[in-house]
Amino acid sequence: MFGASFGGTTRAGHAGFDCRAFKLIWPWNGAGGILSSNAAAQPGFAVGYGDAADLGLVGQTFGGETVEANSVLFRLTRYGDANLDGQVNLGDFNRLAANFGASNSFWHRGDFNYDGNVNLSDFNLLAANFGLSAAGPEVTPQDWARLAKENDRPDADGIFLSCTNTRQIEAIADIEKTLGKPVVNSNQAVLWGAVKRLSAKVGAVKPMPQLGRLMANLNA
């Protein structure tokens, strides 16, 4: 991760940073996104950027450095990480929801595909990574699936997987298929609520059966 400082009132999105040449490109309108070989090698990852003032990080530490005023911050992270904290969660959803429908927007306001607009395409990118971190916890979805199967009981009507900083959400569909029972995870439940909250703005949302029965019929 790194930061670029601009004088005056220049804001994020008015200049580009060539990660390969490590130089600023001026001017830049955001078209085409920010290229990164590291992001290209990791599905679901991109280079996020944000205005330090809008993120409330001026004077704070980011990437081991103190953030100065007029700084633009960059981080290799997951699509959906609007505030560049390395997590994709409700805080990021709130940023997207607050700017939903906006044009001439930026990553830190919910534009995750670099097209300047905050819309359903950006929501889908966030939803695909909801509950995940940039670093990625060591416990895998397969570990959670195995744990759920080992602790299932015949008299249990369903399975609840608690906690948010995990990859449980990726294991839900597999657990449901194996056990024949509904599975609810903390992140899945929050995402379900977020979809319902945003539905008035976006209308019908494409089902996400890969995230379990709860997410398979979002428009009921």
C-alpha cells in the first residue's frame, strides 16, 4: 500500500499512479482502472484508492506511515473494501449505499470497477467478498464445512455459524448440500439485511445461491 500527496484541493481520481513505473500520470480520468500484476494474479482483488480526508485518516497511520493532508491512499485489497481497512463488511456497504446512484465517483465511495458510477455492478463486487479480509484468515472454508458436519445433530433443524472475520460464508452451500439443512452465518445474515435495505433503490437483486438458501431468493 502507498499514499500520494497532492497540493491544493486535488482529489482522488484526478491523477493516476502507475504501479509498475512508480510514477504519477497527470491528468487521469479513471478510465480503465488501476493496473496491478498482483491484483490480476488474485481473483477478487484490485487496487483500491481513497481520499485520506474523506476516509478520516489524516494524521492516522496507514501502511506504517503517517497520513498527511491532501493525500490519496492506495491499497491492494478485495473488491468492496471501500474504506481500505482490509475488510469487506457493513462499513463498506454503508459507504456504497450512501453514494448509490452517484456518478463521477471514486473507490472510497463505492465505485469498485473504476467506471465512475456507483450501481448494482459495484454492489455485486462487494457482495462477492462480503465478510472476507485482504489477508485471508488461515482457517479455510473446507475447515468450517468439516467442523459443521462433525457437530451436526439429528434433532437440529439448522446450523448457525457465528463470527464475522472468517471464511464461513464460502462453506455454506456445501454444508447445506451435505446435511440437507439451512445454514446461516453472521456475514450472510448481515449481507441479507443489506440487500433488503438497498432493494428500494436497485429493485430485484440477482439470487446468490452460492451463499446459501437465505441468499437464493432475495426478492421474496
